[in-house]
Amino acid sequence: MKKRAKKLLGGKVTRKKVILGVLILAAAAVAVSRFSGEDRKAAADMAQAQKTAVAQKQDITSTLSASGSLEAKDSYNITSLVEGEVLTADFEEGDQVTEGQVLYQIDSSSMESQLSSARNSLQRAQDNLADAQMDYGEAQAKFSGNTYKSTRSGYIRTLYIHAGDRVSGQTTVADVYDDKVMKLKVPFLSGDAAAIAPGTQCAVTLTDTGEMLTGTVASVSNMDETISGGRIVRYVHVQVANPGGLTTSHMAVVTVGDLTCVEEGAFEPSVETTMTAEDLSSTVEVESLLVSEGDYVTEGTPLFTMTSSSADRLMRTYKNSLDSAQQQVENAQNGIESTQDNYDNYTITAPISGQVITKNVNAGETITRDSNSETTLAVIYDLSALTFEMSIDEMDIRSVKVGQKVEVAADAFEDQTFMGTVTNVSISGSYSNGVTNYPVTVTLDDAGDLIPGMNVTGTILLGEAKDVLAVPADSLMRGNRVYVKDPAAAPEPGVPAGFRSVEVETGLISDEFVEIVSGLSEGDEVYVDESSKENGFAMMMPMGGPPGGGPPGGGPRR
């Protein structure tokens, strides 16, 4: 019974809710009926009381303004990289100097010896390089074809090397002799020898047979020697072509003109020596012999072949020496360049053309360097042009371009206007209070009487629109809409009574006006939201706006 009673009670509550809903709908119908009649007049009166403006043709200018402080086009603090006494400083404050003009001459005597030493080091390195280049070239010729060549001419009497042997610079290769030309050493009286000139023809008479041969004086000793009988002599060296049969056992007397030696002499082969591999800079392995004992060789005749691997190692030693010599020259050149640079630092020149603003060091003073700071000797300004920096926020920087004209007003010249040009738009911004600002450099076209340090305000012309349909910027609502006055307009959410919402296409937007490309006609009366100014509200959109679009988001643009 309790459950059923509860159910019946619930049914009564439901019927009451239905009745209440019907009453609410009826009341709403009455309200709509009333607005359709007498309240339309009230809406029209309310629209009449709103702030409005008329869409009309006019010129629009979009600008950006920012303040800054004038600076010289360029400035330079003169400092010194060296220490020493200032010998000359032939300039004064206020002077005009040109780039490269000598400002300071510092005592450089301490650098003279270093510079001379560096030059000598370079010369030695260059000489060593020339020797290494010559050695490498000779090695290429000597060991061409992986062969080792004879350094003597003559017969090979004994050959000391065999295939498979390892040969180095101290290895004896062969005994070589040559008797095609025989040598003869005989004494002449010192006074007679002094009258004999090398290259003179002479008669050579064999003592055992009396046969006479023709010889040539090769050299005459300048040293006096004493022989038997107390005779003072000088030895004369003679060469004789071997007609065949001359041996070291033969003796002979030499006559030069009417002068005859005082003693006979014995014949010797012109060549009788032991040949070593003295020109090998590394050990090589003999692959095969190219000569045999008894063979006659001349200087440059191949004696044996080297294995390719050992020949490569041999040539690398010469190449390494050449590379090392080249590196020494480069090091010496770097050394002399560094020393010359240091030497040049003792002469300080003007880095720019301009006016001397300050001069802190004079002739006779001594410059000392502190690792923690640098002494400024002088300051130069290039006053051929003045510049200043405008700080532009991230919302507007895309509208600023190099070459744009800038109208400049100076606090010190209230009644004058100067013109400048944007010469640099930096992409290195600085972040502060949630906004990134970018520096824009403006160079004045004609500075007039302006000087560095003065405060100025620059106004950049971003765009102009001539004779275009425009409405106040505060008429533009979010979504590129404006509210057009229309007393007969049906109510819309968020739209003031007596107005209808119209979507428009915008063009140039300034702080005060917005160009209407389409959506309105000249003479249309539009709503102006003054609360945007009162509340400090600003649209989040770059100056000028995108073609055919309005500010994103909601609310009016200031």
C-alpha cells in the first residue's frame, strides 16, 4: 500500500509540471507579440541613442611610431694591443681624421730583433726546402724503374752484393777501376812547377822502353815539398790515355816545354775505388743483379733492381723530408707574419674617417695593458650620418621593410621635421613582459643641426589608401563584422537593438579608420563601440590587416 501511494503521489507532481510549462510558453508568446508591435518603436529609439558613424570616402594612412636617441653612423674606441712609450700623437680633439691616418707611434725597438730573427728563420727554411726539392728530384732520377745506379765509371773488379741482400747507405757494392786513362804524379822544381798551367800538353817518356806518349797536365800542387838532395819541389799531376798495355808497373818521365821533372813517377789507374750505396737513405732489398764482375759501367748504369716495396719506402723518405721542409717554410712564414703583425701594432691608425671626440693619451706617456680592462686612447665618431633605433613589437615588425621612409621629430627642434630611411630590420629580438621587440635602424637623410644624443621620435609610413570607403576602426567587430543601423532589423544575440550584423571585407587599417573593400555602401550608418577606448581594448592584429580579412577573435578594434 505504501509503494502504491507513493506512485500516485508521483503522478500528481508530473501533471503540475505540464501545466506550468504551458503557462511559460503562453507568456513567451505574449512577449513576442508585444515586441512585434509597440516595442519596435522602443528599439528604434534605442538605436537612435547609440554612437554611430557614416561610411564615407576618405584617405587612410597607417603608421608606426617609436622614440630613440641619435647616434653617430659609426664610432670607434682606439685601444692598443701593445705596451710602450708613445713617441708621436699628432692629432687633437675636434680634428677630422681619415681612415688609415697614423694616430699613435709607439716605441717598437723591442720588436726589431724579433722581426730580424723571424726573417732569418724563413730564409733558412726556404734554403732547406730548396735542398729537399733537389734531393727528391735527384732521387726520382736515380731510382727510376726501381733500379740502383752506379755512381762511378770503370770496370767492376769485385761485386759484393747478391739477389736477396739488404743494402743500405754503408753497404759496399763493388770495387771499381778504370785504366783507360792512367795517372802520373811527378815532382818538378818549385820554380819550374809554378810556370806550368793545368791543361798544358806534355811529353810522357816510358823509362823502360823509351816510348813517348802525349799527356795533359791535370793539376799543379801549390805546396812546396823537400825530396832527396834537399831539392824543393812541387808535384805535377798528369793524365795519359792508355794505348793498351800500360800498367801500374810502368814508370815515366814528364817534360813540359823545356822543363823536365826531377824524378820519374809510376802510373796509376784513373779510377780505383770502392763503391758504396752512400746515396741510399733507407735500406732496400736486392731483387736482381743487372751487372757482373768485369763489366764496364758508367755513372748512371743500373746495377740492380730493388723490390717495389723497399723502393716505395725509399722514395717515401725523400718525400717525407720534402714535406717536412715545406712545413718548416709555412711555419716560418706564419711566424714572420705574426711577428710583422705585432710589429705593425706599434703604429696605430684611424680605423674610420671622422671627428676625434676625445683624446686620452698624448706623446711621452707610457701605455700599459691590464688583462682586466683596455685603456681607450681616443674616440672617433663618423658624423657623415646620424642614426637611431626604433623598438617595434612582434605584432608590427612584419610591416616594416628596409627603404621605408620615416618622419622624424626632435625634442630639441619642436617646429622642424626631418626625414629618414629604414636601413636595417634586425631579426634578433628581445623578450620583455610577454612581448618580443625588434630593433629597427633609421638613418637620417639630412641631419641638419641634430647631434648625437638628442631624443627623437620616428614615424614609419606603412601604407596609404586614397579616396576609399572607410568607417571608424571602433566599428569593426570580431569576425570582420560591423553593425549597420536598421530600426526594422530582427534582434540578434550580442547586436545592439536597431542594428543588423554585416560581414565586410577590409583593406588598410589604421589606428582610427578601416578601409571597407566590400559589404557596405557609402552613407551606411554603423555602430561605433566607444567602450573599446574606455576599456583600453585593442585588436590583436598587425597594422594594415590581411586583404579581405578582419581582426580575429571578438570585440571592436581600437
